[in-house]
Amino acid sequence: MGIVTTLEPLHLGASYTIGSHILPGKPIVAISEIVKKKIKLDIGTCDEIIDGVKAERYDYGLIETPLFDDTLIYNEWMEDELVICSKMPLPESSNENDIHNYRLICRKEGSLTRMVISKFFSQWDLSYQSFWSLSEIDNATAAIQSVKWAKPNPEHPTVAIVSQLSIEHELQQKELYTSRIHNQPLVRKFYLIYKQENTQQQNVETIIRALKNWR
């Protein structure tokens, strides 16, 4: 059955990681076929997407590291691991000595992702100050590109902490390499969110199935 194109589009808001690295291709086509509408996609920070869903600018939001709000419904659909990535090979597990030598592309101060990472750091008596910080970046795509274009430096590799899902192609092609901190996974969850009064709730389960089969 073809996609109905005469109806109002389904308006999605997605975080940078999800909107730039997971939705393009098969998932967004599958969602369009499910709802029989064109998809209009906006990409922003998680808090911007939450605000957009609350203000009904988006029918659905796709986010990670949520700020929970009683007016919204949150449906978990995937777990994601944040990893240290670099274009230089890294130890499988990074310890304090390794970390002090890394040149880190930081996430923007005040961002939800940075808050999640900082909380994880605190378990190991680490912080962003434990790294040799180079700059602050406001989204995952920019952080990945900054690492990919960094000048190779085996003694002080440039690194960023990003979603492993967002760099799967680079990992397969051995363009990037990853490491964990103290070999401990840093896991967060992806959520589909919408207002409780959303009239398109019948699509939720089928959309989540499409998202889970994104690969």
C-alpha cells in the first residue's frame, strides 16, 4: 500500500543522536508507511524536543536522558551505550592515567547528555576536568566529526564520548575505535514520548516495533 501524501504530515522531534544517526533510512520510511503520512522531522536537544511535544509542535518525540514530565507518556524502545571514541586505537578499558592523556571534545555544559556523563564520572572520582579538554560541542554529530578530523596523536588522542550506535559504520570500517572507563558500560535509554491527549496513540506500538528493527 502506498503512502498517503494528501494528509497533514506526522511531525517528529528527535534528539541529535536519534535524528541524525538512527532515524534516517529504514526507520523513518517504516514509520511513514505505518501512519500513511509524510514525516516532518526536526532535530534538537532533548529538552527542546520535550518542550515541543508539550506545546504540540510535535506529535511524537524521540529522546534519550529524559526529564520526566507528568503531562507526557514515555515509552522505552532501546538501550544505548555511550563510549569514548577516537580515530586512534584505544585500550579496551581506560583508567585514570589513560584519561589524563586524552584530549576531550566535551558536550555543552548544562546539556542532559553531559549531566548523565558527569554522574557516571562521579562514581569513579572523575570529572570533565580529569581530561585535557579541547572544546565544547552542542551535539553528537559535531563531536564525531571533530574526532574524525582531528590530527592523529598517539600520545594524546582526541576523543569524544558518544553513542556507540551513532558510530557503528565507522567502527566496522575501523575509522574509529572505542574504549570504556574502567571497563564499565555507560548505558542510557531511548524513549518515544507524546502527550496523554494524543489522538494517534494507536500508532505507538507499531512505531516502537519499527524503531526496534531499525538495523
